[in-house]
Amino acid sequence: MNLKLNNKDSYSIADWCLFIIPSLIGIICFMIPLNLENSYIVPIAYISTKIKSEFGPYLPSIIVIISLISGFLTILFRVIPPTRTKRNTFLLNLFSPTNIWMLIRILGGGFIVMTFFKVGPSFIHDANTGGLVLFELLPTLLSIFIIAPLLLPLLISFGLLEFVGSIMSRVMRPIFGLPGRSAVDCVASWLGDCSVAIMMTSNQYENGYYTKKEAAVIATNFSLVSITFSLVVITQVGLEHMFVQFYFTVCVSGLLTAIIVPRIPPLSRKPDVYITGNEKKASSYDKLNGSLFKLGIIKALNKASNTKEITNLFVDAIKSTCDLIISVIPSVMAIGTVSLIISEYTNIFDYLGIPFIPILKLLHIPEAEQAASAILLGFTDMFIPSIVATSFKTDITKFTIAAVSLVQLIYLSEVGALLLGSKLPLSLLDLAIIFIQRTLISLPIIAALAHYFC
């Protein structure tokens, strides 16, 4: 039996099922909070949490083994003549990074071993530096990396992005300058985990769906923190009774920031070309005058009918998992540990925060001197500002610092390290500038709402 959508295209029931069933399962896994064990959580987050709770004691040991394998094979691939390894492109890409990333990978592996066995300088394996990254952050990332790539094809390989892309194109394109399919990244992050959204953005960029500019904008403005983590942050500062007002503030300020930041350098100057170097072309969505819903259905069914065999998708998912684990885990350890060492053992952020004191005073935020240094601590780790804010006496200041720390979005101990460890066209300087931009733009909005709500 065939269903006719227009004069040119004809699709079978099997095509419809291949589009609808995997897409619905993907939506449920990544976007629908379910009541699991008396708590509403999206299934992907629940599964990763269960992996961490069940195998938690063993995950640091597994991470040590991964780092040793990563470091050893990276060095080995540099020693072996290229003619012996170039036949396997996957292994060559995995274990033959650029010189700077090879050093970062080896440094991260060294930090992991030193922290696990508590050898070397204490400032490296301290509980607030390397210990925090190895025993708290990396097990969470590893549990996500184990399961997310295996389920991610449900969202990206069966037509859902094509369908959503058509419907959302007239919203995302004029407001944010982005293709409609980027809305899925945002929702997956908002309800699940920001690392999943970065993973999805990187995948779409490498497969030619996003240009360099689009990928950079999405990764730095739409990899939002989840609702769950937002609740953790507001609870940390003792204002959990104001969660609705708090999350409203985060959403409004985050939305306005995402409209402005892509229109100024460095994001505005990113080349609008694909990873292959090809120029961006107008999409079907931009040209269509008729029904975007109909176009979305057609594109989704085309995608579903041309999808690879399930075994090939599984192999690609395994490769993505290996790439994340081998490449990103040591990089996060290196960048995250160095960032936390600077935060914990130097006064750099106190000095960098000085220019924010007059701004906070102008916005009538109490305890401006202490709040100024706390604001920039978010560049090292998103949770640190809320920890510092617990010592503040006024609710307005606590509310402001907690909200700003979420809207800043780019923190080196996780998101920043993930971005830098990916193939996305973003440098450390880019991230630092975007972090400051997001802070300066969101701060007045958050301060105004803080005064209103508190």
C-alpha cells in the first residue's frame, strides 16, 4: 500500500513506520520527563544516573584504564609510520590528533593517574580540583557517553530533525539565524543534559547539516543546562521556594542573550560554510511558500526511507562512543583540572572581577565586591558561583549570581572542555569572549527580575 503526498513522491507504510516509531522513541528517551522512582526525569538522564549509581565505585578505575589506553595509543600512532595506519581512517582520526590536542590528552591522562593514586603535587589531586573532576564530573560524563550515542540515532537518523526543521525554520531563522532543526538540540538539552546537546550539534556539524557559524552559535547559546540542574543550583543557595521565578528568569535572559550574542563578534564572523568548505545554500525551507508541515513530512519520509541499515547505525554509534571516551575524557580532565587549580589557588578571578563591581553597584546588587569575583568563577565550573553565593546575606544577590551562572553556559570543567575537545570551530579565546558577552548581556536582565521577585 502506498500513500501519496504529492505528484512526485510516494511512500509506503514501512517508510511511515520507520519515521514515526524511532522518532517517537527518541522523543520519549530524550525529551519527555517521566515519573521514574518518584521523580520526573527524562529516560536518558535516568539511565545514565542508574549506570553511575550501579557502577559508580568502578567508574574512576575504568577512566584510569581509558586514559592509559588513550595516551599509549596516541603516542604509538605518532611513532608508527603513517603508511601502516592510514588504511584505517577511524583509528587514525581517533589516535592521531593535532600536536596541541595530543599534549592535552597526555596531560589529562597524567592528571587522572595522579589524582586516582594521589601522587604528585596535592593541588592537582585535591578534592576541589582534580578530585572533583575525576570522581564527580567524569563518571557522570562517562555514564552519558556510554548510552547517549547508542540512542542518538533515534533523534537524528529517521527524519525527526527534518520534520522539526521545516516547522521551526520560520521561527529559528529570523530570530536566531539558525535552521529549524536546531530547536531539537535546545529541547534535548533543556529537558536532559547539555552534553547531549553538544554531542548532537557536533554530530550534525560533522555530517554537513550545520555550517561552522551555525554550529558555533548553537553550541554556545543553546546547550542549556537542564531543569534538574537548575533546581540543584537554586536549592544550593537556599531559594528553592522561588524556583518558578528563578527558572523564568533563566529562560528569559537566556533567550534574549541568544538573540544578541550571535550578531556580534566572534560568532558573527564565523564563516557560513560547511565543514567541507562548501558555501551555504538556501534551504528548501527558505524557498517554500506553501505548507512547511507538508515539506517536513516529505523530507522526514525521504530521510527515513534512505536511512542506513540498523547494523551500520549501531557501528557508527559505537565509533561515536569510542571517539567521545578516548578523546573527550582526558581533555575534560586536563582543562577542567587546570581551570579549577587557577580558581582554587590563585586570586586571578578576584582581580578579573574588579570591573564588575561598579556594574553591580549600578544595578543596586548588595555585596557587590564579593559577588563580582563569584560571577567570573562560572568560567571554571558552573556550580562554583552557587557554592560561593551560599555565604551571601541577601536573597537578591544569591538569586542574581545563581541565575547568571546558568545563563553564562560556558564553563571549562565540562561544557568548555567538551566544545574544545570536539571538531566544532571554537577556540579558547572564542569561549572566553562569548562567556563575557553572555555575562554582560544577561546581568542587567537578571538583576532587574531579581529586584522584582525578591
